[in-house]
Amino acid sequence: MLAGAIAIPTLPIGRYPELAPPAVAVTAIYTGANAQTVESAVTTPLESVINGVEGMLYMTSASTNNGFSSITVTFEVGRDPDLAAVDVQNRVNSALGRMPLEVRTNGITVSKGSAGFLAGIGFYSDNNRYSSLFISNYLDRYVRDALKRVPGVANVIIFGERRFAMRLWLDPNRLAGRGLTASDVTNALREQNVQVAAGSVGAQPSSEDQMFQLSVRAAGRLTEVNEFEDIVVKAGQDGALVRVRDIGRVELGAEDYSSRLRFAGVEASGIGIMLLPTAAAISALADFCLAGCAALPSWMSTAVMRPSCCPPSAGESRRLLPFLRSTNRRRPCSTFFCWLTSTFPVNRAVSALASKSA
């Protein structure tokens, strides 16, 4: 026993037993459906095929009024999370034929679950310089992918997300007057807003006098408001064309307005950091904040909304020293620095490191 106790500090991390049970998350989106429809058409069929997968302990599910379905499958401790995700993916694939067309179009995501939120961070611009739509789009395009690559981070979720989308507002009276329905407009959009592979001219086999081979570039997906307004919905017998502008209007806006986030009276967007069950919270937080500092522009400010990690030990506080020094050099990361030095007041080591780095 004495020899075993002496050898404990020398054991590598990989030798310690896993304490958190692995989990696999299954998410799907049924656009335009309410909670009851999502439950009956998406969540229940998926639960029926996932139930009984090897090593499963239990599973929980949720269906919301914005068409979002989520299922979390928890496995026994020691189950390989990669194999568990593969087993769940195979079960989900067997139920794709029973899913609605909108769900199959959006896709069903299967990913390794997380141990909960590490922290929640709000992003905003000073003096309301940029709207939440612009900030959310910036986070989606330039920040989220960089943060997902941080070791220990399972997923990065944007709260109050505002993705750019082309919104079509239809007038019911104009539709009824021309004998049209919303499905007719949807079918016209699906047929005319496509990416076409036009091929090439002069490709082999061709005549001997053909000297050139040219690739044909055809107009692909529509990008401007006037292009969507010119979509032909119906052609009359006399040659008259009914376009989108005749039955409604088009504007560039956000894909979803179901949630709204504000901080200190200004428009903002938030990011939730999901932690892997096998990751260390402090190490992941330091790496996360360093990656966030490199991805943020100078005009964007930050505020931590919900820290949830445990106070660090003296050894873990040494891990934060290079992070505290680097964050003090950049203005966008000043909030991270202040939060880390004030979140752990019970740990004197962190306070000492913060004072030294300042």
C-alpha cells in the first residue's frame, strides 16, 4: 500500500478512471412546426429507434415551439464516446425515411454530448454602433469556428443568433386574387433559386478543329433583393407573369427573431461554451479565452454572464499565469481578465498572479 500511495502522483492522467458518463446529443430542426408537431413527427420516432442502443443508461428529450428537437442519450461510465456516437448515428439513419422533408433537408446532427456550460459570454459594441444582426453574423463566421477548435470545448452555441436571410412577406389577399398559395411561392423559389452545373463547351470528344475548351458559368443562387422580387411564380394564358413583387415584398433580415439579447441597454449576442466530460474546466477556459482574444476585433466588447467552473487549485492557477499576462495586453480581453480575477476571490493564488501580471 505504501508503494501504491507513493506512485499515485506519478500516474499519467490517462490512468485515472472516468467519472462523468459519456453522452451523445441528437438535434433536428423542423422549420415552422410547433412543439406538439415536433414531438410527434421527429422526437418520438427518433426515441423509438435510439432506445436500447448498447450501453445506454437513459435519455432525455425536448421539443420546442420554434421547431427544435433535442435528444440526449447518456451511456454507462467507461463507454467509448466515439463508439457511442457511431451507434446512435446508425440508429438515426434507420429513421431518416420516417422524417418530414424539412427535417431531412436541414439534416439531423449527432454529436458527443457535454458536461454542461463552462461559461456564457456576451458580445456587444460600444454605443450601439453595430446591430445584433451584424454581431451575431460576425460571431458565426469568424469566432465560433475558432473557438470550437479549442481542446476541451464540446460545442459553442450562439444565443440570440441572427443569421442573415432573405425574408419574403406574402399578402394573403393578393395570393387569393391570383389563385396562388404559399406552397406555389415555395416551389417557385426551390426551382429558380438553385446552383446549376452548366458543364463546358468544346470538351472531348470533339472535332479536330476545336481548339479551346471553355467552362460555362451560369447564374447560381440569388443574392439580392431585386433578384428575389423578379422570381416568376405563375404565368397566365395571355402571357402575363406574376412575380414575387406582385404578391408581397422582400427584405434582407434575420433568419429567426424568436429570441433577443440585450446587455446594459444595448443590442448584444451571446455565446455558450459547452465542456467535454473528460476536459478540465480551468485549462479549457484559459485556452478558450486566448483563442477568443485572437478572433475578436477591437470594436467588440465582452461580458461574462454565467461562469460555472470550480475554483482552481494552486497548481491550476499556475496554468492561468500566461493567460493573465496576455489578456492584459489587449483591450477586447480586458473583461475576461477582470472576470477571472474576481470570480475566484477565495483563491489567493489567482489574486497574486493577477497582481503580478498587471
